[in-house]
Amino acid sequence: MRIRISWSAGNLTATLDADTPTTRALAKALPLASTARTWGEEVYFGTGVSVPRETDARQVVEPGTVAFWTDGDALALPYGPTPLSQGTECRLASPCNILGSLDGDAGLLATVRDGDPVRVELTEE
């Protein structure tokens, strides 16, 4: 499954594993509009989707991972260290469900500003 995440300064696509309960729940909620929040080198935003933490949830992930933060019902998109990171790792606020990864350069997320409007939609690209 592919999604496009758009904000005022740009957009990225992501490839998600369509076989997880979280991805299926997110797909039913698309398209969605939200407000971006930043936390170190992570962008996250509410989705209106509420799902439980999956058994393979992880807190330390690779840059460009598309994660679902169950504690905040939000997509979490890390592209570098967060305030909890040790060194250069991407450490999320708590274990998150892993949905997939961004296509292209996750560093583009640095252009997202706290409070920017964000849109997420399914894409065929």
C-alpha cells in the first residue's frame, strides 16, 4: 500500500505493509488532514485512528520509518535523533507499531514546521 504525505513545503510517499491491523485501520481513515508536530528530528500528527500496540512494536527505528504511536493515535515519522535518542539513533517516545518506510529522502521532513497542515492520502504512484 502506498500513501502520500503532503505539507506546505513538500511531500513524500511511503510504502506500507498492507497486512497489519494498524495499516488496515489507517487505510479506512484516509484521506485525512491533521496538524504537524515536531519533536527533535521527528514529525508526528494525529490520525483519529485508535489501535492497540502490536507485539512487534519498536522504540528504536531507522530514519524514514513510518510508525504509529498508539499512545497518541498518531503517525510518527522520524528522520534523525529525538530528545530521547542516544547518539544518532531514532528513538521514539514509546514503542510504536511499524507500518513501513518513506520512499526517498526522509531528510525532506526537516522542512515541516510545527503547526503546518498535513494531508495523508492513498496513492497509486
